[in-house]
Amino acid sequence: MKTTIWYCSALSLAMLIGCEKKEEPLPTTPLSTAAPEAAPIPAAVATPTVDLEKVSVEEQFEKEVEAEVTPANFEKQLDALEKELQAE
């Protein structure tokens, strides 16, 4: 019985020593709720200009397709388009 009490006392003492930890203070970095500042945009950067005459529009594509696709070759053209879409 004495040995059981001795073991329980030793175990309790070991638990007390093991649980006694020093708490380290948390780092005190200030939290900022403001959004970080964006880098200023240099004045030298200009938006590119687009020549609207060179940009293709739907009507131009329709004219090209009407010239290329005929009733005789539409299945061949359709197969080519499907292959092109599958490659993407």
C-alpha cells in the first residue's frame, strides 16, 4: 500500500512539474485595418490607342465565310471547325 501511495505521489509531482510552463508573451505587432496603399501609376504609362478601321467586325467575318463556305464544302468546313475546337 505504501508503494502505491509513493507511485501516486511521484506521478502527481511529475504532472505538476510537467504542466508548469512559462507562457511566452505574444508578439505585439500592431494590426492595421487600413488597406495597403497601391503603388502610384506613373504618368508615362498611357493607354494604347486602337485603330478602329483595322479591327474586324462581325459583318466582315460573315462576308469571308460566305465566300469560303459553299453548299458543296460545308461539311468539310464544319469538320475543320470541330477539330479546331477540340484542340483547344
